[in-house]
Amino acid sequence: MGTISQWFNQIYQSLIPRVTNRGQIAEHKAEHFLLKQGLTLLVRNYQTKAGEIDLIMSHQQALVFVEVRYKSNTEWAHPAESVTVQKQRKIIKAAKHYLLKHDPTGRKACRFDVIAMSGELESPKINWLQHAFY
């Protein structure tokens, strides 16, 4: 009986996306949260020389560039506070790069959201900050 159980567990584990660190786990949870809110995933981890965007999604005719931040302990600071002006500039530059390639006419509205997670990663508290910066 144990071998069938082990076989089933191996098959099940192979279907789960591989995540190797807390950041990837947080991004995966943020993605699922936003999908439940009605957003549609377009791109994960969009990388340019200027910077990276964790998630690019669409929501009600708008492109949404999402930065995901996780802190297990918020005693010193909230996760959203780690999205500094410098980090915002990098995300904006990466978003401009994406828009030049995928919306050269500039017809789509866009916004920058932050998903701030805290607590235990298995069941984190999730704050969705829409229009977090410009």
C-alpha cells in the first residue's frame, strides 16, 4: 500500500509548480490571490536591464504591473515600505520597456500595484495596494 501512496505523491508533486525560495512562494500566492480577484495573468517575472516586474496582469482593460513583497515579521516595517522610490523607478523603466514592445500605440491604461504579504508564508495576510505609485 505504501508504494501506491508514494507513487501518487510523486505524481502530485510533479504537477505543482517548482518554487525554490520564499520570494517565489510569495509571488505564486500573490498570483493566485489576484486571479481570484478577476485579474488575468499575462507575464511572470518580466526582466529587462532596467529591472524586473514580478507579475504583469490585465484587469478591466488596464495593464497592471505588480510588485510582490513579503516579510514574515512587520515589527520594524510593513512589506510595502520596502518598495522604495529607487525600486519604483526600476519597475517603471521595465514597464516602459514592456509597453514599447506590447502596446506601442499607448492605448492601454496601466497602473502599478503592490501585493504586501506578512505573517506565516503558508497563510499570509495579504494587502493589495492598487495604484500604489505612478
